[in-house]
Amino acid sequence: QVQFVESGGGLVQPGGSLTLSCAVSGIGFRTYAMGWYRQAPGKQRELVAGISSGGSTNYADSVKGRFTISRDNAKKTVYLQMNSLKPKDTAVYYCKRGLQITSIDYWGQGTPVTVSS
């Protein structure tokens, strides 16, 4: 059974930090690219950050310098460290797997992040 267990979302004040986790089971992980997308109300889903199987990373311009993506192949988990959060970062964050950073074959269920005072 394929499972993407996402955690770490919640409510945080502007300027605060959160770390999202996505633990994968039932499918391959090590040889695939992983990534995080987000979808704000009324907007299209967008790529936030991606990490290749070799560890190369890619970030949306809006989060460069604030967010860091990493992976632990032994735990089959991908992380998104989010610092200096802004209200515009409010969205549902989705974990994904794909052959490349921009390709997708599986989605997680999403975890909501709300940045508000």
C-alpha cells in the first residue's frame, strides 16, 4: 500500500518557522526526485522546492533563502524547513515523487500551513 504521511503543518506567526515532513512507504524512494508543492486558495498548485535523487535542489524564487529541502533515504522521508514565514506562504503543502524534480507520479494528501498573527 502506497502511503505518503505528511506532518508538521499548522498555524505560525509571521517570521516564524515550521518543518514539514513526508514519510513514504510502499514505493521506491532513493532513486526518485522528491518535492514540495503548495496551493493557496483560488490559486494554482505551484512548485516550492525539489530535490533530485542525487541531492541537487531547486527552489521557487519566492522561497529562496528562506526554505530548505532535504531528504533522508534511509528513512524514506523528505523535509521542508521553512523560515521567516510570511502570510503569502499560507497554503496547503503537498509532497510529491517523480522521476525528475518537475515530474510527478505520486502526491501526498497535503498539510495546511497558515501564517497569521
